[in-house]
Amino acid sequence: MMTEFFMPMIPPTVTHQEKKIHVVNGKPVTYEPPELRDARAKLMSRLVRNRPEQPYTTGLRLTVKWLFPRGKHKDGEYRITKPDTDNLNKLLKDCMTEVGFWKDDALVASEICEKFWAETSGIYVRIEKL
């Protein structure tokens, strides 16, 4: 079983790292600012259309290519500016867990994550059983 798809969009640049903390009754409480909440909703609405019929239950390799609008860059040129790939993938994997790609993203034992400037922006995802 393998899952492969492309989600055309301008990828969100807000990441999981951007959760905020405030104090309620003397205790710290984390919350998602509106930009992070919007990015999560954008990803989930597109991911749900591509989820497998049955969630994965074995070890996986996840390949993700983040394709950002190229602007003055060459099509296919690596993006070497923020956000970091690990932060981008963290939010994506959390959303994939929520919509039912797998029970736990701990099943992802191998990750290939790249980010580029591209003429066609979006997120390419490939999931393979190990």
C-alpha cells in the first residue's frame, strides 16, 4: 500500500513552533494564535480528501516536498530560508494524524523533507510502507 498526492496551494509558513502561552489562574496555558489555527484548518481540509481508506498501522517512510511560490527564484531552486523543514513537517504530521492517515505519527520511521521555490506551489506527499 502506498499513498501519493499533490495539494496545490500556497503552503503555510506558520509552524507548530508558534504556539503561544498565557497564564490563567497562575498556570501556563498553551493556545494556537489565529494564523496557526488557520494554517491547521487549511492543511486538514486538503488532507482529508487524500487520506487512505484504512489508517496505516506499520512502519512508514514519509516524503514531503514543500513548493513555495518562486517569485524571483528559479523554478526548482532549493529554499534555504525559514521556516525549517522539521517545523513544517511537524504541523503536517499532526494534521495527518488528526484526519486519520495513521494512529500515531511515531509510525513514520523514515522522512525525506525538502523545500523548493516552484512555478506551481503546493505540497507533494508520498507515504510508503517499510
